[in-house]
Amino acid sequence: MSGVVVNDLRWEVRARGAGLPLLVLHGFMGRGSSWGGHARAFARHFRLVVVDLPGHGHSDAAGPADGRSRP
């Protein structure tokens, strides 16, 4: 696993493949690994970047419930 920190919030980010970058986002209640076989196919042609959105997968949660809400 790898990640980046933005405004004290850790985002899980995975990248693989080569070529032009392609960012893919999962749907509600999903996570980056939901891309499964599609990710393998995309990575053959692109530099695939997959993230777990906040509160999903291995990314931190943000919002009023954990006191991290931002103005």
C-alpha cells in the first residue's frame, strides 16, 4: 500500500502501468480494489492511478464525526 497526505488526511493511492495517466474512482461504498480485472487491462495501456476515496478502503475518514471537517 502507498498513500499521500493532503491537509492531514491520508489517501490510499496505487499506481501501475506506463503511458498516459488514467485516474479511476470507485463508486459509493466501494474502494480502489473494486476495479479488479479492469485495472489490469487499463494498466496495459496507461499509467493507472487508483485511489480509495476518504472513508473508504484504506484512506482516512474526514468529516464532523471525527472532528476533521474543514471550513
